[in-house]
Amino acid sequence: MAVERRIALTAPLKPDSRRRNKDVTPDECCEMFSNKFGGLMFGFRGLKATSVGGAIQRAASRSGFSWAAVCKQRALWQQRSVCTGMQRTGNICSIRSASHTTVDPGEVKRFQLLANKWWDEEGDFAALHAMNDLRVPFVRDNLLNAQRERHPGKPLAGLRILDVGCGGGLLTEPLGRLGATVLGIDPVEDSIRIAQLHSSHDPDLRDRVSYRACTLEELSGEGEAEQEEQTETQFDAIVASEVVEHLADLETFAISCSHVLKPGGSLFITTINKTNLSYALAIVVAEQLLHIVPRGTHDWEKFVSPVELERLLESNGFLVQSVQGMLYNPISGAWSWANSTAINYALHAVKQDDETNHHEATHN
């Protein structure tokens, strides 16, 4: 995969090497977050990170923002994560696996209120619209690498793709325009109605794109009930873009993905890493200072690292093929690929067939 504008970023701190909150003053916390932000966003353009950091500090001061409160909240989240989120069973990390449903009622209510804003390209979902410049080629190119047949003009023709947590269809539609037959699912009924209405205006999508208001586990359960037709109901690929950080149960997500995906099929995920930088940028800067997304959109406790996600997927029959860092520039409104996965990242995994799983189990 061609990688554009690679940017060298600072690696995330390991949990064991983080300084205790009592040793970090509010000023140090502010300087650390804002200077990191400045270096990430503007360092490759030759601008001084300190000047950008100063601008962020001034913005925080004008808005009455409390960096001391940020540091305190961050420390509490880290402590709770160590106590609850990182419990291990054997060699496998238990990541939100107690509810047996992917749906978080609080998340459903939050996105219900935003349902009418999906197709406002300069509104609350502007960053998701811009992300299509990366995630659509990421899905397309990886699927083409596995396909022998070529369909000029409609490169994904003949493939069935499931878009999990499709919202208003921001990613569903461009995948359909590439020739794929795409089913978008989302538990928020108003989002599905918006998606259906928007796609109905494009005749090219009417036979390729469809939507259902349901959960992934409900769809998976239907497939299990029709096992004799399972190969016909399974998908060639699943896309879950900016979704897993909103789910209640990642174990159920992984199991359900495996049920509805064909052997050898691809799973594409984009999400947010669980690091100091992701807290600073995705929550503090993006939500509370620059208002790129509505306040409360993200919960740092639900963020998941590439290592944890890879462990979870591989324990459920997937083999991770690649993990690539992503970076959003709030000034230009553009995304670019990055060397570091410290903030956002994209992951591609393939479901192994039964013979491969059996061979590996025997070998081990």
C-alpha cells in the first residue's frame, strides 16, 4: 500500500514508564500536551512546536479550561484502566467482554441526537468525511490485492461488504460506487433512515447499497440460524470504521465478525489508540478546546491499543496483516498516513480458514 506524507512521531509512553500524577504539575501537563500537539501537527512544516503549544495554552486560558482538572481526570482513568480494563484471563486480555452485546445505550442516545448531521461535510462529522481519503483506498487496495479478477471502473464488483456502525452511510456509499454490494447496519434507527434517504438520490447505488437498523450480533445470530445457507449470507469483507471505541463488548464484536465473514475474508478497522497522546488530542484538544467533535463523543477507557486489538482478533480466528498510523490535521482538515500508531490507526485482518487454524493448533 502506498503511504503518503509519512510523519515521524513520538512513540507512546509505556504504562510502566509514566510519571505519577503527583509528580506532574498542571503547567507541566499543559506544556507536555500542547507541545506534543504542536510537534505532531506542524513540525513537518517547519513551524516551531513551542509557538503552537503557546497558542493552545492561550486558547485554554481564554475558555477557562483547567489543565489541572485534565491531569487529574487522566490519572483517574489510567488507574481505573489498570484495575478493570487490563484484567487478564490466561494469556488473553479481557477487553470489555462482560455484557455480551456490542450496544452501549449511552452511545446510542448520543448518536441519536446527531443523526440529522451525518451529511453536513463541515459539521460534527467533518473529520469522518475527510477520512474517506484514506479509508476508502485502504479497503479498496487491500481487497484488490486478494482478488484475481479485475473489473475496470468498478474494482470491487462481485464482493459483499458489511459496514458495521455505518451511521449515515459516509463510508457505505463510496464502497458501493466502487462496485461492491454493501449492507450498512447501525442500531440507531434515525441514522439508518438518513442513510436510506441520502442513497436513494443516487441511482447508481439503488441495487448496490442497503441498510438495516440492527446490531452485529443480531445479524450474526440470523446467520447461525441459517447454517445451511451460511456461505451465501457471509460477507467477503467487514468494515468497522471509528466504531470499536464506542462498543460495549469487543469480545462479542470479534466473535460476531468471525461468524458473518467468509474464510479468507477481510476485516478493516480504524480506531483510536489508548495512549497519553490520544487522550490529549482526541479528547482534550478535539473535544474541549477546538470543538472538532462534540464534547463527550469519546471515552478514553474505551480506546484500545493495536496490541490489545490484535490479541483479541487472533484469539478469534483472525490473522492481522497490517497496522498503519493515521494523523488528522485540524487546520487543513485533512488526514495523512503516519509512522506512529500513537493516536489513530487502521488495521487489516484476515479470517483464517478451518484448515489453517487446525494446522496452527497442531503445530503449537
